[in-house]
Amino acid sequence: MHVLILGGTTEGRRLAAALADDPALRVTSSLAGRVAEPRLPAGEVRIGGFGGASGLAEWLREERADAVIDATHPFAERISRNAAAAAAEVHVPLLALRRPSWVPVDGDRWHRVDSLAEAADALPGLGRRVFLTTGRQGLAAFAHLKDTFFLARSVDAPGRPLPPRLEVLLDRGPFTPDGERTVFREHRIDVLVTKDSGGAATAPKLAVARELGLPVVIVRRPEPPAGIPVAEDVPTAVAWLDALRVHH
């Protein structure tokens, strides 16, 4: 049975590792190729796009894929839409593996928005020194804010356009509470901007913002394509695959 994992996330790597030793499975992990030095999962790996939904459908046919698990980032809308269209066209079962959203607790000062543009609009009233953890591809949305200092953290260096008062911190999670406290203190951060990525690897920044009583602007995640079943963890995804194998 051939399983395609659309990966690039911690969950994608964990799923590939969980399936790697099963002799009855061929597992291929596909990475988008946006990170210069990605962490590679166990098993077969392909890097790069498919050429849209039609290209993915062609790949599924040629490689005789029996199932697709979309374990991409919760904000990777395009590949998730393409996966849904391709799987429907080729009649291959598709599962979305999505870590749960973050949930606020007492002391959180969250401001939820629907886009990076809305996050930028919210900032002038909230703070002047911003810790921006939305990834390197979204910085253009903040480029017009000339009086705001930004500390932008990403795995690879961002491209232009960029905010004029910007410092870039190249780093990769998981992060620790102590490490995040140091970042907030040394850069005198007074507001955090993040996407609702969920998961534990990048959650310590939320706890530190709570400790310091700072506002957090959180971009809501998009919904998975309609009609696609969702698993919130790797064991649930493995169970879904096991159920498929019974009928394979």
C-alpha cells in the first residue's frame, strides 16, 4: 500500500517515523522545498511542488498511491485545496492531520484577526516593539508601518518588501520558555504577533507574553477543505490508515 504524506511539519515527520518500519507500506513524504535545509522525515522523500491539483493527480496515478495524508502547516491553504481536488479526481482517500488550535487561558490578552493585513492594522494601538513570528513570507503586510520596530523570527531570511525598522532573528523551534523570556527582554518587546499554528514547539512565546501581561495578535487559521476528515494527532492518523488497509 502506497501512502503519500504531504509533510514539512513535526506531525508529518512523526507520522513518517511511525509508518517507516511497516513492510506492508510504501511511504513517500513530499516537502514543498521552501526551507533551505529542511528536516527530512524517515523513508522516501520528494522535494518540490507538483504543479497544482492536476499535477498532483497525475503523480497519484503514476505512483499508484492508495492514500494521501495532508500533514502540511495549518496555513498551507493552497496545497490543502490542491490535495482535496486531486484526491477527489483520482478517487484516493484523503485525511488532514492538523494539530489542535491554541486555546486561551486566564491572563491571556489575545486579539484574533483573520489575516496578516488585519494584524498590521491592529498594531498601532497595541504596541511599538513587535515580536513577529508569522514566517518569512508575510512580512510585506507590515512594510508600511514605519514607526514600529519589528523583531521577525524565521528559519530562512525573508525577502522584500520589509518594514523599515526590522531586525531578523534566524532560528528554528522548538523553543523554550527561558529562551523566549530572553528574546522578549533583550528586545523590549511589548506586543506579539503570531499565527494560530497550534502545537507545543512554538507555544512558549504565548506563555511568556501571558507572564508579562502583553497583548498577542493571533491570525486565525483557515478551515480545512470541506468534507475532508481531520485527525488531531499521529495515532488517530495511523488508526485511519489501518481502517483503510482492512479494505485494501
